[in-house]
Amino acid sequence: MPVRKRTHTTVSDRFPTHNNKQPGQIRRKIAAEAARIMVTQAQYNYRIAKQKAAERLGVNVRTALPSNVEVENALRAYQEFYGGRQHVLHLQKMREIALRVMRSLESFCPRLVGPVLEGTADEHSRVSLQVFNDPPDAVAIHLLDKGLVFRNEQRKIRWHNGSYRQVPLLVTDTNDIEVELALFSYVDLRQAPPSPVDGRPQKRAPLTEVECLLAGD
């Protein structure tokens, strides 16, 4: 009777590792997981979300990670698939709040920026507005005159020339939605700050554009 040749099945044979997959496929998986983390854990730092996603998937963080743009695209897909009508209605509510606040601050040339403008906002997101005045802190006096309660924060951003700037923020609450006002001088109307997604000048919308955006919704 012939002797059957025994084959040895290794762990890697039974459970293929990520090393056997194409780099593009790994990047897509990390981007999708990073998007899920951003939505479910209210994590808005792209770098941290990607690192967490890589660790969650057992991928070495020194592997070429997806770009922020790839993660943002995955975020849109995630929200479209899982958010559905609820996501659309919540986004519309946030844009309506943005428009209301912008009208009340029209003399400060308000601009809508960030996830509410881009359409990637969720229930944890803030309405982010940039306002302009010389001196910038005149906006705080305006809010105090209106009897509005707010708190002061700061955000460190990297400028186009590689330097860092501390941008003052005024954060208030409207209909259970946080609204942040980033204070800039009039000269900053000439060039938008770098986008945290791709480093290009940040997309920002004036009041009339937000009105059109809501009309389209």
C-alpha cells in the first residue's frame, strides 16, 4: 500500500496575512477602517485614525498609509451607506444653523469651512466658521453685546510657509450644535488656511454660497 505523502499546513496557509495582498488593497482597507473610526469614535485627526486603523487590521504602521483624501473619500462612502436619510437631515440642520449664525455675523465676512461645508459632518461635528475683523477680538465683544455665552479655545495650524499659527476660537452652542468661530484679520481673506485634508487652501463658502447650498438640498 503506497504511503501517502503528508503535507504540512502552516498558519500562513490557513490565514493569509496582509503581506500577501496588494498595497492598493491594503490602503483601501485602512482607509475604510479609518473612516469607520472617525465616525464611531468622533476622531477627527486623520493621522491618528489611520494609525488606529492599521493597528486594528494588523498592518505595520510604517507601511505606506492611505492619504487623507483617500480616507475622506472612504468617509463619504461610509456615511452614504450607513448614514442614509438621517445623515442628510442632520447635515441640512447644521447648514441651516451655519446660515443663521452667518447672517448674525454678516459684518465680519463669515465663511463656512470644514465637514459641514464638505458634507462629511456627523452628530459629533461642529459648525466651523471663519470670521474676519481688525482687531479680531471685536467678534467676542459683539457676542457679549448680544448676550451670547461662549468659551475661548485655540487651535494650532500649520501655515503655507511651514510656520505655525495659533488661531483663537470662540465656541458657542446653538440648538445642541457646537459652533466654533475662528478669528482672523481682514488680510486673511486673501488666502485661506491650509486644508487639514490635503494642505491646499481650504475651501470656504460665503453666506450667499451657503444659501445656494441649502437651496440645492
